[in-house]
Amino acid sequence: MAGMRFFIAGSLLFVIARFNSKEKLKPVHFRSAIIIGVLLLLGGNGGVVWAEQWVPSGITALLISTVPVWVAVISWVMPHGENPSAKNIIGVILGFVGLFFLVSPHNLISGGNVNLTGALVLIAGALSWAGGSVYTKHAEVPKSKLTTVALEMFFGGVALIIVSYFFGDWNRFHPSLVTQKSLLSFIYLIIFGSLIAFTAYIWMLDAAGPAKATTYAYVNPVVAVILGYMLASEELSLKMILAAFIIIAAVVIIITDFTSLKKKLIIKNPGHF
């Protein structure tokens, strides 16, 4: 399902991109797209899809929230890397605290014993997604952003489909068992999860950098809680609202350029600083 979703989305987007750009593609463009697609979609998304068969969603959210931490570590240890700023460190810690507060200890253990293999795959998936995010910033890709995203989704989808064969997924799929609800859900994932969300994420990586783009890992659980309340009549407690505010505050700290903001305030109100 994950492989076909990205394969279809990538193929559709590539057709659209080629109508808008006649840029000549180089072998290095395909190499970059394969590396990024494998790291983000096979390692990152594929790891989550596989592990959630056994790992409760609360623990999944908590482990995936380590993506910004891995981004900071990778950016620090890579050649000519940058030390994470105090602001980013504070934001990462605060976001992690907010998510842990959102996913209560009771929810973490309610699923029984945690599947260790699944948990390790999730950690590896978070590391893979972080690595792909950092690599995207430095990779040589087409000038056309649509072409770039299309190639990454296409090759990531192909990689997922190939791996799914060795996991026996092909033998377990029967078209006759596909319901209208599952088909509509699959189409939803192609449009909103791949064409819109993944494209937006790749754009954010280029425009704002991995440290800011990966704050989605904190926001996702908050969105899930709100949608659960609105669409599935799930509980929305005061603790959840407080956790959401903590997480949003963490994201604001990470994405706000306080130095630039202070300069603007000094220019407008020089007597206040």
C-alpha cells in the first residue's frame, strides 16, 4: 500500500512536472532521488508502516518525535557540520516533553509489552528520515521542485514495492477484499498524504532547512488529537490542550529567528532595548 501510494503519486506528479519544465535530467539527479527516496520513504515511512502492526500508536508517536533530535545530531557530526543552537536544543527538548505529556504513561503501557523489534525499527526509521532530510539540503537535484519531488516519490515507491515482495505482501493482497472505504482511504493518501503533504515537506526542507521542517513530528500528534475530537468523537481533555500548547510553543521557538526579530524591534522601537 505504501509503495503503490508513492509510486502512483510520483508518476502523476512527474507527468505534470514535465509539462511545466523541459529541464534536461542528469544521472546525478536520479542518484540523488534514489538516495532520498530510499531514506525518507523506504526507511522512514516504510519503517513506521511495518512497525505499527505491533507497536501502539502512542509509542510510535513518541519514537518518531525523535526526528528533530537525529537531525541535530547528524548536522553536528557530519563533515563541516554546524553545532545546534541553544534555541534549537531548548525547542527540541520542550517539544519532546510536550509529546510525552500528550501520550500519557498509561497510554504507553496500555498495549501490553512493547515489541522490541518494532520499537527498534521505528528508531531506525526516524534516523533514516532525519538522514534523508539532511541529505536533501545538500544533494544535487533538478531545478524544478516538482520534478525533484516526483522522482523521489517514484523511486521511494519502487523501493517499497520491491521490499514488500520479500515480506510476502504480494501473496496476501487480493483485489476482491478491497472495500469502498479502503479504496477511498488509499486515494486520500495519494492526494493528501503524498502529492500535497510530501511535496510541502520537501519544499520546507529547501526553504527552511531540516531543523525547522522536521518539527512536523511534534505537530502530527496534536493534529491527530484535534481530528479525533472533531471526526471520531474522541475525548479532548484539558491535559491534551495543555500538551498541544507546549508542543506549539516548542515549534515556535525552533522556527522563529529571534535575532532577526530583535533587529526589527530595535529599528521600530530603539528605546526599548
